[in-house]
Amino acid sequence: MPVETTPFDAVDFLRDDEDTAGYLAEMLDADSLVLIERAVRDVERAKGLPDDPALDLAARLYRAAHAVGLRLTTAPRAA
């Protein structure tokens, strides 16, 4: 008997800015460019931000972070 699966969309779980900011922060902490790009795309969809092909990932990350009340900062990487 085949296993039944259902599609998963993180946006379904991003109910408010606090959830969305926490999700984005966790994906940034994961230190994976693939996860960061996916999270930025999810935040853009959750916040209804327009798709702008002229923006690079850095600009999109900045825009997504500001949309949920985050400020991007730097910190030393854990050893």
C-alpha cells in the first residue's frame, strides 16, 4: 500500500509577524544559503510582498526582515 503524503507549505504556519520573524531568524541561524533563500521566499509570500526580479537575495532578505520587524546585525560565528 503506497504512503499518502500531503503538500507542506511553511506559509500556512506563519500566522503573525512574531511567528514569521522567528521562522526567518531560525533559518538564518541554520547558516544554509538554501534555507535562507527558501525562508525569504516564504516570508515574501506570507507578507504579500511583490515579486521583484530586480532585487538580489540581499535586498530581498533586507526587505523581508523589515516586513516582520527584524533588523539585520552581525555576530561572531560559534566555534
